[in-house]
Amino acid sequence: MPESLEELAARVERNPVVVLRLSVSEWNVLRESRRGVGEFTTALPHADFARLKAPTLCLLLAGVDEKNYAYLGLIGARSAITTLQSRVKIKRAVPIKPADPSALIELLTTPGHRRMLTERLSRKGGLTVLSPRLSSELVNRLAQVEENAGPMSALAAAFSMPRQFRSNAALQDDAIRTAMKAFGLGPDDRAETLVLSPDRETGLARIPIMEDGAIEHDARWVSGFDLIESDRTGRAYPSGVGP
């Protein structure tokens, strides 16, 4: 097993895995949302977070039309939004195998762990926190499934992102991400346009830009052509020629 996955198994002994069962309606809404199941927020009763130690892994399970789905993602710290509920964000969620709860249970090597996971998965609704040893065993067994190795390595890497910044460029990147977050934007959100100084380096140059918008902009400045009209298709005609 790669060292990163061994570290991930050790981490969940300190911050145990959380299981979140999704209803059919919740699953369908998430599948149609902007970021899908990969990144979303949810609100749950305060009591559900009593044993949560964030950030940690979250196992998402759903059963829809006799088909099972399983995702593994990162769950962050909670924040109270009402007297009764807290908000939490799940991000970087990736599909894993097996997706069937009974198959997940069979992955485990000891009867005790299988019995414990059976009991946890039988609970309906809300968050369920696994024990430290069960969390480690589950991560170890999932990591041995070939299809899971890559996605789980990416999750492990997310935990080791540097907290110290040793260059101005890194500080700029962190400041930009913080500003985007303050306005409700994620790190993968794209800019419609970028206006950059040609003689100065800036972290804004690394912001992804919407390709369609860039093409439309460039089409306005084609040598030997004058833009005499603009519409949804971004048409441009040579000088002296019109529709």
C-alpha cells in the first residue's frame, strides 16, 4: 500500500470516519446540482456532530432504484446556522467500490469489525461516526481495491496541503483562494474575464478562465478585421464587408 494511504489509515484513527446516508430525494437533488455529489453542503441537527472530529473522511451511501452508490470525501468543521441545526461541507468526494453496504461489510477481516459496521450502517438518517479502529480497518481494506487506490491517494494528498507559505507567489495564491471563498466561490470556479498588467507577475494569472469567453474576447481583435456587429455567435466580418 502506498505510504500516503497508510498515513490516511493512521489519520482516521485520530479523526474517525463519518458515514452519511443519503435519501433518494437527497441523492437526486445532488446529482442535478452544480457540483453534483463531489461537493455540497448540508444541515443536520447539532447532536449529529457531537463526535465529529474534522476534517476527516466521510463515507456517503445511497440506494436508488435498486442500485447502490458509495462515495468517499472530506468533511469539514461544522458551523451553527440555526438554533437546531449546523452546516457542514463535504468536498472532493469520489466514487469508490464496492458500493453495496453488504459488500463493504464483507471487506472487513474480523467478525467484530463486520458486526460493528453492520450496526452502524443500519442506523437511519444523520451522521454516524465509526470507531477509530473500525475506521482504520475500513480505509485499509478499501485502499486494497484497485479502483480505489488513485482516488483515495488524492484524498490523502488533500490532508497534507502546506499550512506555511515560503514565497510571495504561494501567499498570493492563498490570498486569492481566501477572497474567492469569502464571496462564496470555490477554487475551481472560473473567471469570465481577466485583466492583467503585462509587466507584473500576479497570482491572478493562474485563475482558470471560461474558454468561451476567452475565444469571444480574442475574436474582437483579429488583425485586418473590424468588429462591426456582435451577437451570441460572436461573428466578425472583414473590413468593407457586411451581412
